[in-house]
Amino acid sequence: MNWVIIGTLSAFTFAVVNIFDKILLVRYIKDVRTFTVMVGVIQVPMGLAVLPFYPMESHSLQAYLAAYFSGFLWGGSLCAMFLALQKVDVSVVIPVVSTSPVFVALLAVGLLGEELTIYHWGAILITVSGAVLISSKPSRTSSITSLKKTFILLLLGTFCMAVAQVLTKVAADDMSVWNLFTLRNQGLASACVVLMFRPYMIGETIRVLSQKETAFVFFMAEGVLVFFSLLLTLWAISLAQVSLVVTVMSTRPLFVFFMSMVISLPFLHILDESLEWKTISTKVISTAMIVVGIVSISLL
């Protein structure tokens, strides 16, 4: 299958996961730390479940470390994203998170000695401007001060995501997608637990999972959907240059934007995102700027 199709499918499935993340945090698991640790812990059996079918092969130490720490940094990025999702609209959070190719480009210049043309810098400016624009106005559930703090947190998480994506490519060049999946999942779980765990979460997790509807939604979203989303992501990265794959996957904000608007309509009212014309027009313009800027970074 063409890596562009795989990357686009990954973007779409992750967009669905992000919508469920917001729903879970708003309706079912309102303690963001508990939710983050639960998401991390479920990664452990998910990664180990494939070992009987795809045993761990012999690889270089560099590949093992790259695979594990790609997951650890990805987990750190998730912690930032979930903290933000609890405070602001999902259609604001995901476009900012999706600016990771900007950091990938900057890392390539600083660490790999690659050069960027004036057109690339222009694309970076457009992308950053879009991210600032979409985070410049408060939503129904957030203040300006809250948005500023959230924006800084998301930028930190986005940088972690960029480094994780580079490390994923390093590992993918030396090991199978399945071995990478196993190691990366353990790293992600470690980050979520180390960064967010508190003793009270044990009882809170038992309480949450004792509710059948909550448990079903959680395992379907964070188990089944995430499993396929991650495999699609790793598969695409193993087939092509990471910068190009990440660019294709940066279409995720478009899927998130349209889905979040649809399920916020009065007759559904699953989410409570603003449907005011000024808010929607700002999101449309800023999301378009981000997507155009990111695509330009890799294609110019």
C-alpha cells in the first residue's frame, strides 16, 4: 500500500482518537492525571501482545534506545496534550500539536547541518503564525491566561513529539515495525506513569473501570483505535522519509476540526465547542495556515 494512503489513514484514525480523548475527559474521566496513567498502562499489554507472533530480534543498542525513548518522549507529549485537552477545545489543541514538523526542520538544521531556504523559513513563519492565531482567543471553557499557559505547554509537548518522530525513524531503519511497536509502547507507558502517577489513582482507576459504559468507551478508543493508529503511523514511517510522513499526517487538524464541529451541533451536542461564526472562521484560517505551512516545509 502507498505510504501516503497509510499516512492519511493514520491521521484520520488519530483524529478520531483525539475526539474520543476529549469526550472521555469531559464526560467520563475528569481527572486528567488518572486518564493519562490509564492510557499509558494500557500500552504495556498492547505492546507485549504481539511478541508471541513477532518475537524480539537482535538489533543494535542504538536501535533499542531509539525505539524506547521515541515512546518515552511521545508519552511526554501526550501528557501535555491531555492537560491541554481538559482546558480548551480539541480543535485548538490538535493544530498546535501538529506543528511538530517545524521542530523537525529546526532540529535538522541544528543537529544534522541541513540548510533551509528562504521559502522554508517563510513556511515556518506561516505555520507558527497559524498556531499563535488559533491559540490567541479564549474558547467557551478557557480564559486568555489559561490559553497562554496551555500554548507554552503544547509547544513543549510538540517539541518532544518532534524528537520522538526522529527517533522513530532511526529505530525503524534497523528493526521491524512490530519490534518497534513493542519497545515504543513500553517507553510511552513509562513516561505517563513517571510523570503523572499519584497513589490515589489506583482507587480512582478501579472506580472508573467498574462503570461498564466508561470502560467500554475507554478500551475501544485507547485500546482498539490507538492500536491500529500506531501501527499505521509506524508502518508509514518505515516506508518513507519521516519528514514527508509527518507532513501527510499533519492533515489531522482538518479531520479534528470538522468532526468536532459536527458533534457540537445542537441536535448532537456531544461536545460543547463554540459554533460562533467568528470562532469558526478563526479556526478555519489558522488551521489552513498550519497545514499549508507544514506541507510547504517538506515540499518546497
